[in-house]
Amino acid sequence: MSQPETAICPLSIVPVRREADDRAEQVTQWLLGETADLLEQGPKWARLRFHHDGYEGWVDNKQMALTHDLPDPKPVRSIEQFVHIATPSGTMIVPFGAVLPSYSAGRFHIAGERLSFPGRTTAQPNGTAVMRLLALKDQWLNTPYLWGGRSPFGVDCSGLTQMLYLVGGVRLPRDAWQQAETGKAVEELRRAVTGDLAFFNNDAGRVVHVGIVLENHGILHASGRVRIDRLDEEGIFNEAEQRHTHRLCGIRRVV
């Protein structure tokens, strides 16, 4: 069997649909410079499998490009909330987590163009994955919740955890229930440490939410917006509403 062709995202943020239809549910987003296997392609839509997490979905053909370059196993990503850069066709936004192919000395190459990037990147690692996500978490605060979102313009709960760990060099699956199957179980909340992932379920016992454990009984998560709330044995306690909003069902240590 021949190897699938490789696609690359040439735009800032591309919606990925559950089905090949503009009206279909957005299940995730594809960021500038990220790559994927091209599984099938029709006149308007392509089904892709993304290299960073193995997720599959449909992308409009006009919002992807093919590349002969091999995917970088350790790609350089932006760690700025967003940066405007100049391209031959006009200004483009580079969001947090975008990949900068062939990055060197503030320049990268994509879709046949050599572009300048003036911001901070993962090219010079600084501390552990947990140290990095703690240093970057504040720029995500108040980001609006968006189903399937992975950017500072809109993010869902598992998109937030995935992106903060991704820039620390740790790849997590896309959805909360998948992330709940990674790492090692932490049996009790009192044994949790900063950077652990806390999971929450619904009445049917299905994992539907995830957040990052912080010090002083805090949790960073996306619910309405990215926020920090209090975490206890019962779950997430919202001080403003004076109630628990999510029921704790497990904690995992992924690093």
C-alpha cells in the first residue's frame, strides 16, 4: 500500500468538520504549519489524519496545501498569544501553537514562501512541560469557550489542555475522554500535583470535561471562558455561582 500524501495547513486557523459539509459540526481546528495524512479527497473536501494527535476530520480543499516535506517530529511552535506577520498576499495572524516549518533565526518556510516571525517560539526550551504551561497559562485566561476550538480566539476544555502541553513537548489526544486514558492514575486529590489533569463526568459516567490542576487547590479549565476555579474532592466549585459545576471522576499524571 502506498503512503498517503502529506497535507499542511497554510492558513491561521482552519475548521475541521465531522462530515464533508460546511454546516457539519466543528470537531477540532487545524493550525498554521501543522501537517496531516491525506486519507481521501473529493471535489470540495479532504479527509485528513493529523500528525500531532491522530485525530481525523474533513477540511475544505481550499484551506489546505500538499507538501513533499517530511513532518518534523519536534516542530517549532509559536508561544505568543497571536502575532501578525507580513506575507506576499497580505497580513496573516499566527496563533499560539502554530508550527513554523524550517524555523531558523526568526524566519520560517511554508507554502513556498519564506516568512519572518518576530515572536517567542519553542525553539529554545525553558524548563519542564509543566513549568512552560504555568508560564504561558495567563495569556489564555478569558478566552471564550468554543466547541472544537484550539486557539486563543476560542477553545474547548481538551483543546486548552492539549495546546498548553503541546508547546511543552507533550502530545495529548484531542478529546477529554481520550486524555483520561493517558498517563498514570492519581488515586487521591491530596496526592495531585501542579500539572496533573483532572477529569469530570456526567450522570451517565462519561468523561465530558478536563482541566489542569494548579497549586492552592486551583484548576485551569475552559467553561464559558478559560478561568481558574477551586478544585475539591467533589469537583469544581465556582465561587461566583456558589456551587459545584463539574463532578470529579479522576486525575491523571501525564508527565
